[in-house]
Amino acid sequence: MARVHNWQIGREMSYWYPESRPTRQFAAIFDTNKCIACQTCTLACKTTWTSGRGQEYMLWNNVETKPYGFYPLGWDVTLLEKLGAQSWSGSRYDGRTLFEAAGPGERVLGWRPDDLDYAHPNVGEDDCTRNVDRGAHFSFEHEAWFFYLARICNHCTYPGCLAACPRGSIYKRPEDGIVLVDQGRCRGYRECVKACPYKKVFYNPMTGTSEKCIACFPKIEQGIAPQCFENCIGKIRMAGFLSTPDKANAGNPIDYLVHERKVALPLFPQFGLEPNVYYIPPVHVPLPYLRMLFGPGADAAVATYRQAKDDPDLTGLLKLFGSSERLLPRWRRQGEFVLGLAENGTELARVPLREPLRVIQAYDPVQRVTRTNCP
Ligand code: SF4
Ligand code: SF4
Ligand code: F3S
């Protein structure tokens, strides 16, 4: 085992291979406050990549309702229980990562779901934490809650899947950090399925190999956002590249939200994989639950997001989400507009800070009709 630095847990840790960061790292931010669970992302991916035989149950992108939704069944709670106590001192994780907690003969602490665990992709959808009396949803203080968690492969800096494969069939591309399964090398050992804590590697019984989200790399290579980003109805997603904290650049939208404003957080940082999908936490959910999911930065992230209305830079950048099919590696606010830019400064997208308001009179003299919203 090598010693590597994991900035998300604020310390060094053991990993199967030495630290080898890509030239640039593909990364994404999902704003959970805007997700409506329409599953357009799920279907955009499914129809693009996993509509073949043996791929029926594969959802490289899925959206589950927390706290009772899971795909596969119990993916997170099963592992959290196996890992045991997890504690932080400030931003330093004191517990064991999945690599450090691995048993004898095991590279990563993990578990392999049964076939039936994949049988109900939308179990728990819209289930609330408690019953709400009729009419009470107008007044209750979020004692009852749920939220939608969209999930893809995290293209981790320290992938569990890659560490676990005995054939070395999984690799991380040096040019963009995207993690792929070499279909020619894979022999279907499924150690990767067991080791990925997010359960984002899937076994194909027809080909006898495992498959996973490829971050739509043919699109990334052309500077275009992946399918599940481009088709997102709620405009909750932004794809790009993330720097390490010491090289953070506030002009890069991903760096700005992750490193500068610290409003977007990794999912289960305590697992130790340094995942590269970041979540803006749902502001109506109890903080202890958010700390378990997103680590000790959850309180500050929620407080920052709640102030966004008085913060034109943050509001503006959030409006840039989903504004273009192009990747937007740079951004800046220009008065009442927010611009998405190419690396060389070319303008690729422009959105107003405030949506223009147009008041339409009920009577239309041209058509000589009265339009009303009343039924
Ligand atoms: Fe591998 Fe899972 Fe990380 Fe994706 S999320 S890189 S499949 S360990
Ligand atoms: Fe599917 Fe592409 Fe989204 Fe990955 S990035 S889940 S391959 S649509
Ligand atoms: Fe390796 Fe997973 Fe294939 S463990 S051999 S990549 S099924």
C-alpha cells in the first residue's frame, strides 16, 4: 500500500497505488435543491449507452429519493454499517477509510449486491420521513422531509473499483481523470462491483464483463457536456474540471463553488475515494443527516446557499448551470449578466442575473380576446 494525500479528509491515507493525478480532473456539481426527479437524465443515459441485452438493469445515472431510496437496495446504509464509527476533528477525518478498513486478503472494504437488490430501481420514491396531516404541508417546519439525489460514477481520484481489480482492467485516463473499464481485459471477476461503495460498476451477464459510466468521454473530448447534463430539465448540473485546493482558480466555476465558496461537497468523503461529483446540499434537510452524507462542511454550505439571494456572484453562477451544451471552463459576472467562457476567454453563454418580468394585460386588443388564468 502507498501513502497518498486526500484533501477531502484532510490527511494522508493508504491506497493500493501511488498518487498519480491526471493533467486535469473531470468533475461535476449537482444542485440538489433544484432536482425534480423527472428522471430525464436517467433516460438520456439509458437510451444512449445501456439499451442493449444484458444491460437491462444498468442505470449508470439514477435519481433516488433520500432517505429511503436506494439503487441498488441499501447500497449506502449497508456499507456505513460495515465501516462502523466515523468521526471528524474539524475538517480532518479520524475514522478509517474503506481502504484502511479492508480485511485480510481484501483491498477495499465492500459488499456485492444480490440480483434482487437491483430489482426495484425506484424503491422509496417520494417517501417522506413521516406522515403529514392533511393541509399541514402549508405550515410544518420541515420535520418531514425527503430530497432527490442524482448519482453517476464519481470518477474518483482514488477509485475503489480500480484498486480492487486483480487484472488491472480499470484505468484512469491521465488527460481527464475519467475512469474506464477495458472491455478487452475484463474477465468478469466482479471485485470492482464489490469495491465501488457507490455501486456504479455493473456486471453484464451477456458479455461476462463489467461496465460503468464513461462520463460521455466522446463528448467531453469535444468540449460538450455529457448526456445527463445536457438533458437535465431542472438545470441542476454543471460539468467541468476541478483543480486541487492549492491550485484553485476562482475563474473556474467548479473551483469557485468547491474550493472558494465551499458550497458544493463530495458524497461520503469518509470512504476515502476523493469522489469528483460535488453536491450542493438540500437546505431543508436536518444537518446531522447532511453531515453523514457530505461531511463536516454541510453546515457552512447550507448557510452560504441560504444567503445566495444577497450574493450576486453566487446567484449568477448558479444560473449558468444548464445554460449551454458546451463545457464552460471559465466564468465571470459582468454587472447584471453572468458569462460562461472558453479557456481563451471567448463568450459561450450569457444569462441575466434576474429574469426579466413581463406583465401581460388580460385584454389583448389585437386579437380582441381576454386571457385569464382562472378556470
Ligand atoms: Fe469506480 Fe465507483 Fe469511483 Fe466510479 S464511483 S470511479 S465506479 S469507485
Ligand atoms: Fe451516462 Fe454520460 Fe451521464 Fe455517465 S456522464 S451517467 S455515461 S449520460
Ligand atoms: Fe476486474 Fe471488475 Fe472485470 S474486477 S476483471 S474489471 S469485472
